[in-house]
Amino acid sequence: MVFQEELGLPRVFALESDYGEALLRAERSYVADLAAEIRKGTLEGIGMWRRFYDADGGFTPGEDSYDPEWRLLDDPPTPEPDPDR
């Protein structure tokens, strides 16, 4: 928009630039919101995704990964009771 003002051009000559800036703002907002959902653990399916990439005994997608109750994978694991207590 600066070049528009400097050159004294009507807004129509800056529409493409304005549109590009609006897309970048929208993309940045989308990615920030997505990252926040991942950090909070509220992104649907994040539990299943984490198990795909779990190096400590995750499962292999396509082999033993199908679970009709996949949403249950999003629930945090319940800690086992301590037998010494």
C-alpha cells in the first residue's frame, strides 16, 4: 500500500498486493491456532498421531493401527495405581 500512496495511484492498483498480505495474515493465524491446539492436546486425533510416531512401542500405520474407537486414543492414559500405597 505504500507504493500506492507514494505514486498517487488508485487502490485498484494495490489489490493484488493487499490480497497477498491478507492471505499471509490468515495463514499465520491458522498455523498459530493449530500449534496451540497441538500444544494443549485438543486437536482431534492427536493421540492417534502421537502413537503412530511413538518410538517406545507405537504401532505401524496400516497394520495394527485400525481402531473403530480411535477417538479414545485422544484420552490421556490413566496412571496405574501404586501397589506400595
